[in-house]
Amino acid sequence: MLVIRPITAADFTALKQIAIESGAGFTSLPVNDVRLKQKIDHAEHSFAAKIDGPGDQGYLFVLEDTQTGEIVGTTGIEAAVGLSTPLYHFQQNTVIHHSAELNVFNQLRTLTLCNDYTGASEICTLFLRESYRRNHAGRFLSKVRFLFMAEHPQRFSDRVIAEMRGAADESGQPPFWHWLQKLFLTIDFPTADHLIGVGKKAFIAELMPRHPIYVGLLPESAQQVIGQVHQNTKPALKMLESEGFAHRGYIDLFDAGPTVEARLSQIKSVAASKKVQVKIADVQGEQTLAVANTELQGFRASFSKNAKFDADQQLLLLSAEFADTLRLHNGDMARFIVLDKA
């Protein structure tokens, strides 16, 4: 069985291996021992914190195979981005150049550096080992964050974002990066990627263009990938769109991937989740349910067909094994969603 739980210091080696496997472009998990230990420590303090509003908290979870004890994935939520370290995006706009005398009317796209998502909550750091990318595991790893947010909404902003990885060329480099590197940064992509991953973002404010950029002046290869996602990211984007996330024109500075957003209360899995009392029973349901307990540091979530919602009694029926995995007992409260595709 696969179970989600908060990360602990004992998971450092597993998290480092995931960071290595995730590769370039996965800036939230740099292959840097100090930074990874800081992220784990920060997560442990965040789960333990007693708060009534979002702040500088980061909730990092790991997906564990209970049969082997192996950590096979990770997923995370930042409570409020951009508070301690600025979060930059390019905002896409349209400006009008009009001359009535010449009968000329031009609509020109621009990119402007901004911090518009400051204070928003961000779902992030999702990675699942390839051998486990089956049987709902990927869907669960994405949607389990919404179960946690639905149970603890006071810890998060009403505005939730997700940064999607942008398109890359055959060598794995983002075409959008090349013109930026040539004109403004003069460092290679792996270096910039590493600096962001270890939290050194001052160079963005120091070197990035401060004035709007006319998209039409960029190389064609850069223009074509604006707002486009990496081939491997398309399923994740499709899933978020089905949850109600939408692209409002904001893109990543370096790979031009879209940032999508939604209101927390309007996210499909948040709105559809139910919090009900648990009853242990011998049960085999027709649907796969993702179920979570209501704890913070003791948070546990998993998915199974050994669960069924009894609408008449308003009870969540769980097999003894499934309930034990989630540390649930008769009479406890749990939150669930249907994991099967609609």
C-alpha cells in the first residue's frame, strides 16, 4: 500500500535521490545537501506550528511503499510564496499602437516582470518514480494536497497557484532561455537553475529587464514556447485544469511555462471532499477512494477500494487494514474524495 505522510529528517537520503532523479528544471528540489536539509527542517517546523493564517510555511510530504519502506515520491505545498524571497513572473499584456491618420491599428504583446502572486499558496514539488506511475498513484500524489488543504484551510491563501514546467528543446534546454541568457544574464541555464534551487534569487532583480519586452522582438523559437508546457508536464496540467485551475497570462521567467491558478474553495477536489465518521467494516467498494485522517504532524493519506461511503448512515466504511494504515479507529473523522476519473 502507498501512504502519504509528512517528511522527517530520516527521509533525507531518499529525498536526495529523488532530487537527483528529477533532473534539471525541478528547481524546488536542488541536489544540494544543505538546502535539502533546510527544506526538511522547515517542513517539520511548519507541520508543528500553531497558526491561524498562512505565512512562511512549507508542507513537504513523502509517498511511502508500506511493503518495502521505500520512499517513491514527494509532493508539497507552500503556504504563502514571495514573503521572504521574491517570486518573479512575466505577465503577458497587450498594448495598442494606433494612428487614426495613418489608419494603423496594432496590438502588440508584451512581457513585464512582476511579483503579482506574492502571498498566494503554491502546490509544488511533485515527483513520482517511474516504476510507480500506474494505478492512480500519480493522481493521488497530486490530489492529496487538496485533501490536506480542505482540512486545514486557515493555513492557506484563497489564491492557489501551480508553476508548470515549460517546453524544452532536444538537448533539454528551454528555447525561451537562450535570448534571455544572451542579452541579460550571461550565465548558463544549469547555473541559474541551481541558484534558484538554493534560494539565491537576487540576480533576478539585479539583471532581469526592468521594462516591458515586446514579444515580437524575440526570436521565433522563444515566441513559440511562451505559455507552453513540457511534454512530460501535459498530464499534470490537464489534471489541474480539470480541478478548475486556469492560466491567467503569467509565465516563468526562464522557460516561459504557464503558472495556473484557482480559488481554494473552488478547487473541485476541495469542494467535493467530505468529512465524515469512520466505521471499520469488511468492505470492497466499486470506486477507488483517496482517504486522509485529520491530523497535522500525524497526517496520513492513502487510496484503496477497501473503502465505501454509506450515504444513508453518513459513514465512511474502511477495511481494518486500510484504517490501520491511516491510523484511524471507529468513530474517528476522516476526509475523502473519489479518485477514479469522472
